[in-house]
Amino acid sequence: MENRESRATPVGGSNIRVLVENGEYWLNNKGDLAILNVTVRRIAERWPNATIGVLTDRSSLLKAYEPKAEPIRYQRGGDWPRRRGWGRLAGRFGPEAAGPLLRGWEAATAAPASLMRRARRVIPRGSEGKGTNGESDATTTNSERLLLSRDGGRLPNAIDGASLVLAIGGGYLTDIDRFQTERTLDLLEYATNHRIPTAMVGQGIGPIHDPAMLEHAARVLPRVDFIALREGLRGPELLQALGVPPERVVVTGDDAVELGYSTRRRDLGADIGVCLRVAEYSPVGAEVQKVLGRVVQDVAAESGARLVPLIVSEYDSEDRRSTMPLLTGFPDVVPPLGRFASAQSLSRRIGRCRIIVTGAYHVAVFALSQGIPVVGLSTSRYYDDKFEGLAAMFGAGVELVRLDGEEVDDRLRRAMRSTWSRAPELRAGLLGRAVSQIEASRAAFDRAAQLVKGDITTRSNSNPGPTWPPTSST
């Protein structure tokens, strides 16, 4: 295959193409949607005429959430779009109006689409041009070409025309999400092999213990041009062990902090927000769930607070199914937001609270960014790392309660009461830490943007901007 210089599209102005690895292709998680929103806005502000390609499995829904973005699919070649479909119309109505219609359309077409996919598998498109190792050989035509990863998975054709491959934040580079980890590493590996600029921002990396994944990460990540981490507790040590040069790494905080901070209220709220995540990677038994419901309702009653369900992940309705039963029977519960509510809507809902009790990471991010302290719920090392990383970034305001030990009732009750009483004194410090992280996150994006050939900027490449921790107290 020819080298990048001979095939790359000249960049500058409308010729800049940024390929965004989103990490959550089904657009089910409002935390990931917040990061995507911040990223798309930053790209559009820097390069108003750039094409912003976002990897997704829900093209029209992406346009509803982010009208300035263009959907890129792994399936069917994943080319840059040449025409605009009815997804453009979805962008005019927004996700809350367009989402239910798109969901109905998906349900109606699911069976025919499945049959077509099965038919394609009989004679895979372009299979006559594949070598024995799964890679495309020189006889494969452009119309047939589907770039293959090392394990036979497809990479999008759009990567060849990218000015920058940008992997945005998320906790998907971990043993728990092996499929997405491998897919992201494959994408970055192809880009680095073909001299396409690469950057990773707002990343939560690890834990990774699987030997094959560690080997893959050690082969790819040291070659990525720039990596910005959302926490400094675990990620830097892991990257160092993988051989990533320290000068390519900064710690910024989560990119969603900017969205959370933008929705803050003038004064501290008076409600208690609740989110419970029950999943394979976050197991919570039925008896413990009953304890959680009882304690949350008791503390709300004694504090005179309303209870606010906070649904961040709609994957298989996991947060909704786990959270709503905890509030059953309480006399004053705020109705939950709808399935297709925006990340901004969720963050504003969090803003009405004085404290948050959550087993979901991004609910905590939105809260802390608005000066609202958090009781974090965990049953795994994965979530220990998430909440401990947040605690280190914000300096205070996070009390971690393990749900798999003894006396969960007493420990949770004490944590909620303590957090409730300390909320006013914690607010200013949390907001100051949020501002510092936003500055560092923006500087990291600037550094990533300077990798693009033809980027015009007043910032020197030798100045990476603020890093973490801040040099002065906030």
C-alpha cells in the first residue's frame, strides 16, 4: 500500500478531516455523549470548515445529538460520507424528538438487516482480494477494500483520509471492555504505521492484566503522538510500564468536566441524587440493593430532601432498572429524564442536588464539576480506580463506600450524613479544581490539534500548557 504522503488529502481549512474514536458506538451513555459534545465543539471552533467524522453504529442518532459531526461506520467500509441522509433532518429536531422515531425505525428494520448481513457473510465483500493472513493484497480494488485489523476485524476506510485520528475519553481501555480496547488499539496502530497523526485525550486507562492486551498496548501506545489522561493515580504508572515516553503524557482531568461546570447553578441545591450501576463489571446483590434503598430514603427523609434519579447509561436500561427500585415508596421523587435526554439535561438535573450517591462514574464527574460532593459506590477494582482517581483530581468531595464488605448500612449512612453536612464548605474548592482541569484539558486539545499538518495557531508547540496538578491552590 502506498505511503501516506502520496495519498493524504492536503489539509487546511475545509480539507481537514478529524476521525474521532468515540468508544461508545451506540450512543447509550450520557457521560460519553458529554465528552463527544465537548470534543466536537472544540474541533469546530478551531477549524470551522473541518469534517468531523465520528465512529458510530447509530448514524442518524449521532446527527440528532451532534449535527456538526458526520457518522463513520466500521461496517460497509466506513467511508467518509459523500451525501447527507435523513440524519441531517434528525439534527434539526434534536435527540429527544428524533430519538423515539429512530428507535422505532431500527426495530422495524432489524430483522431484514440481519438477513442481509447473513447473506453477505456467505461471500464476504472483497474476500477475493484477501491474503491468507487476512490482510488486503495488492490486487484488492478501492471499491472492494475493507481494511483489516490484525485479528480480522474491519477498520474504517475513512482512516486513510484523516488529518488526525483522535481517541476521546472513556474507560474503555481495560480488561473489562476487551473488544473496544482491541478495536481502538487496532485503529491507532494502523494510523501510526501509516504516519497519520494520533492523539488520545481524557483517557482513563486500565486496569489491564491480560498478557495479550498488555503486549498489544505496549506495541501501540508508545507510538501515539500524544496522550492526555483523566487521572494521575493509575494511568501514568501504567503508561510508563508500557514504554510510553513521559514527555508525550499529561494529566488533565475528564473532558466532561467542562460540560458539567457550564451547567452549574449559583447556589447549592437541596436534593439527593441517586444512580446505581449493576452490571457484570459492577455486581451488586439483591440484599445490598435493598439496604441501599432503605438508607437513601432514610437520609432523604431526615434531611427533608427530594430524591432525584440520575440515569447516565441506557445500555439495556441498566441504570434505570437498578436505580428506580431504590426510590419506590418514597413520597417525593423527581421524575427521571427520558431515554434520549442530552448530557446537558442530565447535568442540569444533577445541579439541583446538594449531594450525590452514585455507582456511575460520570454522574460523579458532573456533580463534582458543579461543586457538589459525591458518595461513590463500588464493588470492583475498576470502580475503585475510577472514584479514587476523581478524588485525587478534585482534592476532596468524594467518599468511597465499598458495597461488598460488612456493615454497608452504617458506612453508607455515615458517608451520606457527613457529605450532606460538609457540602457548603466543599463547594468553592471543587469549583476551583474544575476550572484548573478545564484549562488543562483545553491545553491538551490544543497540543493534539497542532499535530495536524497545516494547523495555524499562536501557541508554540514547545508549550503544552497547564498540566496536573495545578501549581497554585484553588
